[in-house]
Amino acid sequence: MRYQKANEILPEALVELIQTYIDGEYVYIPRKQENKKRWGETSRIREEMHIRNAEIYRKYLEGLRVGELARQYYLSEKSIQRIVLQEKRKGKQKE
């Protein structure tokens, strides 16, 4: 997200109206609902995390302990436990 100067893109009357509410401060204008993107949609991080989590679960099933997985992936043991549980539930849904 980049900042744009309001006086360069908005009509002068609108800028003056906004200044009556907030003068010289930053204002975030959210996207329209129909233009919103889901988290990770543009960066592909969501897809990468699915791959990583499946890999963690596979290694867990192969016998790696939670503590070792936590060290290997730089995550807390609680996070590894959560990932294992989520992946286990996904597997049950497919059956």
C-alpha cells in the first residue's frame, strides 16, 4: 500500500470537508467489499504454507518428534501440534 496525497487525487471541496474531521493526519480508506482479496492471495504465501504444513505432517507420521519439527521449521511446539491436528482433520474429511 502506498500513500497518495489527497489534494492531488480528490476534489478541493472534498479535501476541505475531510479536513473538518481530521486535519493533517493519516486516514486509511478500506477497499470496497467486492475488491477485497483474501490473506496471501497475491503473495502465494497461503499456498506455500499448505505445502509446508503437509510436509510437517508427513514427517510427523514418519516418526519425527514435535520438538525436532519445531526446531527444524523455527516454530513453537504448540504451532507444530496445531498443524499436525489440522492436517489430521483434513485427512479424516477426505475419507
